[in-house]
Amino acid sequence: MTKIALIPVALMVDGQRKVIPAGAELPALLEHDERALLAAKAISDDAADAQAAQARADAAKAANAEFQAARKAARQAQESTAAAPAGKKN
């Protein structure tokens, strides 16, 4: 799981204050620090970003399927109540 700094991030590494520049990979972080930096959108997590993108794609696919089903039902309802063309008997 690669973590990338989106902005310069100041960290304590081996007891020394270190500034990680934007775009650089971060060293291993404590879980608490990682959650805080992710929540602040100061770092990016490749694995979490990929998972979120997949979840968005799945949600879009489900929404499209729901829309198509509703559209089909609406068309069927409209067709069932439409008047028959002149000269045509059912």
C-alpha cells in the first residue's frame, strides 16, 4: 500500500522531524497518523483510491440497471394504456 504525500507533510521519523515533499512516497506510518492524514486529504493511498474507484463504478452500474428497469416499466405502462391506431382492432 503506497502512500503518497499530496502536500508537504511533516513527520517524526526515527526521532527526527522530517518534511516529506508533495508527490513523495511516505515511510511506514502509525495507524492513527495514517487515518488522520487520509481524513485531512494530505496523503493518497493507492489501494484505497482503487477500491473507492471500483465502488463508484459498481454503484454507477447498479444505478444504470435500476434506471433501465424503471424506463422499461414506464414504457410498458405507456404502451398498455395507449390508444390503438385507427383501423386496427385488438
